[in-house]
Amino acid sequence: AAACNSTNFWGFCYCKEKTVTPKIEAKNPSAGDVWLWVAMDAESKLVPCWTLGDRDASAANAFIADFALRLKHREQTWMEKGNQV
């Protein structure tokens, strides 16, 4: 992959986070917002890495770490340059 782009998409499982009630949470602990993190090769459109999770630093770090492991010729990632999420 010469150049990869990454982005995230929002969705929900069962219902939106703001409408999760204690009754719904007891029945479906996974209910609420979910984010799909995707890395895609800009040329071939292949997806070397994707992750489902929250939109927080923990999910971002897990996504970037997984993505870095999958690169054949690993470049320095944005976060390794000292940037923070």
C-alpha cells in the first residue's frame, strides 16, 4: 500500500446511545453507538485494517497499533511522531 487513508463511521446497535434505557441495557449490553474505524489503500481500495469500537483514545490506539502491524514497509505513524488523540 503506497498510501492509505483512514476514517471512521458512526452507527448504532439496537438503538442510538441517547435512547438506551436501563431496561434496554439489561437486555442488550451492546446497545448504543458504535464506530467503524477503517484504513483503506487509496489506489486499490483494499482494506488492510478495520476495528469496531467507541470513538475514544483507546479505540484509536488499538486501531493504529493493529494497522501498524499489518504494514509491510512500515512508515512512522502520526501518533508515533508525538501527536496525541
